[in-house]
Amino acid sequence: MARRARARGLLTLCVDIGGSGVKAMRVSTRGTPVSERVRVPTPRPATPAAVLGALRTLIAAEGPFDRVAVGFPGVVEGGVVRSAPNLHPSWAGVDLGARVERLTGRPVRVLNDAGMQGFGAVEGRGVEACVTLGTGMGFSLFVDGAYVPNIELGHHPLRGRRTYEQLVGAAALEQIGRKKWSRRVADVLDQVQATFNPRAIWVGGGNAKKLGVALPRNVHVVANVAGLLGGARAWDRLPAPAPRRGAARRRPETRRRRAAR
């Protein structure tokens, strides 16, 4: 197996858990896709058991891979979820890294989903910010390519008591329409620029393509697939989590079933 992995290079199964969909794609070490993106709707309620069940469905449809990177919509420390405001309160304290290791039998890195999107976009020079526009608003910051985790700017107040996410999330887009929403996003980007002075701002997420305003020269819209492609780079640049008790090294459950057929 090791000889085969060296011959083709390591393949990363990149997973993006979002408020509306769970997506996966296998990616090479160069950050290029080697499989089609697959997607299933995020189950509701989005409990850990339900979301991991959806992920099991995606894994069953994938080919071989050597490691896993997971982008998660909340605060993550050492693979453990601390918050998941757009999923379910029961996520708090869940060791997602360990759960996915048991599911796949492969080593895992877990980070905030906007961080994984940023890894798929940043150039690694100076201060760079990534804003994601989807169910909510994600944010990540990079300094000379190094990731600054868990800023969660989307949940900070921007206008009175209203947060960035309340102003430019999917619910706001549906309520106020694309034109007014686009102006709000422009205001958000101006605030990001004034606060962090980034050399570049990368805007991604499923709703980024709906922007209808002219953007500053240092603001770049990236394809939503960057949220998956960044997984390979994130895997190489993030530190390994502390060793977990009973970390799985056996073949994953889905592959055992397949072998028995």
C-alpha cells in the first residue's frame, strides 16, 4: 500500500460540512481534483449522528484515499468542535477528528470551513483574508500563509446588535434581495479592509457568485470548490492534533462492507 501511495502521491479526501450541504472530493497533493465533487443535503436536525451518517454515504461513493481534511462551520480546536451555530447545539465538545478517523481508518485534520476555503485561495504573502458567503458568513485570516484559526468574525456585531452573519447570511439575502444584499456585502468588505488591512481579500462560498457590485482591486471572488481544494494544503500545513486514545487504524466500516459483498 505504501509503495502504491508513493507512486500516485497522497490523496486527500476533502470534506466540507455546510449549513445546507455536505460535500466531498478527492484531491491530489498539488491541490487538483482527482474525482468529481459529490454532495448530499445537510440533514435536519443537523446532529453529529445525522451529519456523520451523511458523510458515510459520501465516503461509500469515493475511491481510495490516504488522509482526510474536514472543513467545519464552527470553532474547532485540535479536532474537537467548540461551537456549531448553524448546525446543532449537541456538536459542542464532539471530537470530530476522532469520529472521522473511526469512520475512515485514515488520519484526519479538522478546521473551520472558512479556513479550508482560505487555504484553497491564499497566495502566502502578507496579510490575506477570506470571507465566505453561504448559509452564514465565514471568515479566516492568514499571515504569510500561516492560518490564524477561529476568529469567527461573522458572529461579531457590526450594526448595533446585528452581526455580520445576520446582515449578509443566506436569510438576509432572501429577505432583502440581491441588490441591497450586495451593498451590505460591500460594506462588510470595507470593514474587513479597515480592521485587518489585508493585501488581498478572497470571497468564496455558494452565494459569492450572486454579488452584483463592483469590488475593490484587492478583492477576488473564488470558485466555491476552493472550499474543498484547500483541504490538501491545509493537511500539510496544520499541526497534527494530540494523540487520541484508541485512534482507529483498521479499515473503515464502509470499505469492510464493500469487501464482504
